[in-house]
Amino acid sequence: MHDVLHLDNPHPNTFLGICSAGGRGRAYGGHIAAQALLAAHRTVAAERAVHSLHGYFLSMGRPGEPVQYDVHPVREGGTYALRQVSARQHGNEIFTLTASFKTAETDTDRHVQMPPAPDPATLPPHSAAADRLWSGIDPSSPIRRVVDVRPVLGDTDDGIDAVEHGGQRRRMWFRIRPDMPDDPALHAAALTYCSDLTVARTAALGHLRATGTAGTPAQTLYLASLDHAIWFHRPCRADAWLLFVHHSPTSGDGRGLTTAQVWTRDGALVATVNQEVLLRSRRPAASPAPVLVP
């Protein structure tokens, strides 16, 4: 994973990375967001950790081509620091990120209980549900190499338990492989990398189910990430199993929303993720004009 997130630092506050493919011919948004976060993280004091990020996808990036991340220090407070990052490819801004970092504080710690889920060791390493998840990812993408995914059976595309309070609920265990170094910034970036893997599809599936539309998201919808936000509640290791519980509570006006929570295997809530996606129905292809035979 360290090589996937590698950044060169040719000038102060300027970083260069290569983004991998998500869908065919398009950069994976989670990779761009992860590299942007890591670039910002490299400009703050080591004792500060990210607690939130907000990113906007402005245009489609091209995989396999350099991305330049320019970091602007906005604020350097006693506890909090704020950074803005502009990601550019061939001079065009494709993504913008605002990330906030803080020093740790000792305070009362609480969170809600993790929802029930089977242990990842009891789930098959290969399944039809995982195959459907990977079907939208370019076969050459390193995502397939570095991310281990085990969807919870029954929460997938055709699962009978997938609808909860009007939204599509899905549970998925994931982890980075192999083991990663003890670098909290790298683990936060790796979590960001994984957080974009299934949220757009969840919004699409919820929309198709609610509207009674037949077909898969790729067949019936245009999908593109609009914005992505993560709140990091507690530190975690991305190379240990994490439970990703997400559902889509609403869609309309050409947009769909997915909200998610990330839990450790022992039940600690480590992050909350929200993403809004462009979600438009594909227009049916026009029928060819009739050929008139004289």
C-alpha cells in the first residue's frame, strides 16, 4: 500500500503522485482523496492527526498520469491546523480538499454500539457478492491487489435484508494487505482510499430499488462522485479488519447520498463517511429510422 500512496515532494507544499484506475479510463476517486490527505498530513506537526476532511470532485482524472497536489496552510492554531489542497492534472484542477488536524486530548469517550455482523473469518474470501463489487473496477487497478473485501451475505444487490428505513443497507469488511508501517497518517489515508470503493454503488442500488428500475447501475445510471467527507473519530489500523456499514437514505434531483460508519473488529467506531454522487438515468438509445424501400 505504501507504494500505491507514494508521493514525491519536489518543492515545499507541493507533492506529486500517480493515480490508479477505478472504472475503465477514469481515475479512482478514493486514490486521489487519499493522496491529497497524505500531502496535507505531511505539512503538519507529527503529533497532529486528521479529524475531518471534505473534498469535491471537479472533473474526471486520468489514471496512470501524474497528479500535482498543492497544499495551502490556512490555519496553525494551538490545537487545530487547517489545510487546503488542490489536485491538478495537466494544469486542470480535478479535486479540492479541506482537511483539519488536531493534537490529541483526554476527554470522556463514548460511541454507539456496533451493529451485529458476522466475523470476517467466517465469510468466504471469494464470493459472488465480491465479484459483483469488483466488476466495476478496472482489472489492472492495484485496488484489487491491496484491498481485501468480504461483503456480508444478505446485504448485497439482491439481499432480502438490504432495505432499512427506506434505504439500501450494506455491510462489508475490508482491510489493506499486506501489513503497513506504523504511520498514523498512512493508515488514515488508506482508510480514505477504501472509503470510496462501494458508496456510489450503494446510492445507485437504493435508487433502483426505490424506483423499481430493472438492470444494474452501470446499465441504467450515470454515476460520478460529487463530494466526499470523512470524520475520523479514533485512530485505527487499516491493515486490520474494519467493518463498513453504509446505506443510502435519499436520492433525487440527479443526486444520491450515502452515509456510512467504519468500525474496528472489537467494536470501536473509528470514522463516519458521507458521499453525494451524481445519479442520472441513462436515456434509452434512439431507435434507428425506418428504411423506406421504394
